[in-house]
Amino acid sequence: MNRPADPNENAAVRSTQGGAPDDTASYSDQVLLDVRGLAAWYGAAQILFGVDLQVSRGEVVALMGRNGAGKSTTLKALMGMLDKRKGSISFMGRDISNSDPHDVASHGLGYVPEDRRIFSDLTVLENLEVGRQSARHWPDGSAAPVWTREQLFELFPNLGEMPQRPGGSMSGGEQQMLTVARTLMGNPYLVLLDEPSEGVAPVIVEQMVHMILALKAQGVSILLSEQNIHFAQLVSDRVYVLEKGQIHFQGTMAQLAANEEVRRAYLSV
């Protein structure tokens, strides 16, 4: 089924609603991820309704919205983790609309789930080895970012202090770091990062900010699912605001910060 348009939606909000991406955009313009008309279901329940978004090389893009808006569902749909989805998903110029998760990951799209999903019986080092993939190159032949254990321990000093600790004996924040580090061992071009600041200590949130900015400096792109607007403002270039499975705003973080009406309508609790 299709969700009917809200006839009472404020005109000022509609004027900033995200439309389809520019048809002139192409991979040559450095667009890595191009999503058009994405719809997704859990069983018979449709969750996403025609989501359009893009992420470019070296860009951090926030996907924001309240609980239940469809943020995590969007990331899962991009990774091929839902049984039913429709729409066009292009990554690095390749159509992955019908690809399985392992195929998507093999092409350099990394995923950090909100629930972490580490291997509790494996050590930190063993968890990292599970995620290892070969080095990658950009289409022009230049080397893409490559991550080693030593680099990751520098990025996450806590992990470097506990290489032999089983994942199940780590705190929630340490497990979050390990999940990110394991994903980076796959040398992704782009990382889907689901709610990194949710439920972790402020010191871990600070390290997550540092990590995202470090990835961006290395040329890695990030699509960030996040509710914390302050966190998103520290790291993001652009933002899409999602509500009930539809994009209702897209723009720069500065534009969102200046638009109290959109923040009140779609982000306030």
C-alpha cells in the first residue's frame, strides 16, 4: 500500500522536503551511493515509502528522525537484510538493488548495526580478523583507505589495551568500538553507521566523533543514522530527516539548525 499525503502538512516544511536526486548526478561526480524510490516492508507492514538519498565520496550524511521513523530500516534495506524491498540502489556505479548482504559487503559497503553483534566468545583480535577484506582501489586506480589493526588501536586506544579480551567481557561502549573497528577491517568505501551515540558513555561519544572525523579525513564516506542533533552537527555535512518512512527535509546541517519548524515537527520528542 502507499501512504497518503498529509493535506495538513505545513507549506514551509513541504518547501524543504527532499525530492528525487539530481538526474545529472553520476559516479563521475563522486556520488558513491544513489538511492531512488526505496520502499521496504517487515512482513505485510510497509515501513519505507519512496526514500531518495545520495552520499558522495568523503562525505558524512546524517539520517535523522524520531524512534520508529525508519532510520535503521533504511540501513538494513541498503544492505539487503530485508526480505521485501523495492527501488533502485546504486553503489560505486553498481546496481545492488537485489544483492544479498555478503555481496553488498564484498563491494565495499560497510555496516555497523545498532545492536553491535560482536562474537562474544572471540577476543578483540579474533573479532577484527573476522572482518578482514583485501585492500581496495578507486575506479581511477588510486588506493582507497586501508585499515590495519595498529591503525585501529590508535583510533580506539581502549581496544589496544585489551587485544585478548573476549567480546562478551567488554562494556557496551567498548563493544561499540569493536563493531566499528571490525567493519573498518573490511576497508569499506562507505560505512552505514546506526545510532553510534545511543546508550554509551559521554567519553565513548567523544571517541566516536573523533573516529568519524578521522574516517572522513581518510576519504571514507558515512551514512549516519542518528537522533542526537548535537552529535550529528559535529560530524555531518548534510542531513535527511525521516518521518514515518518518508523524507521530509534535506539540506546542510546549518540549514537544519536554522529551521526550527522542521526540528520541532520531526525531531522533538
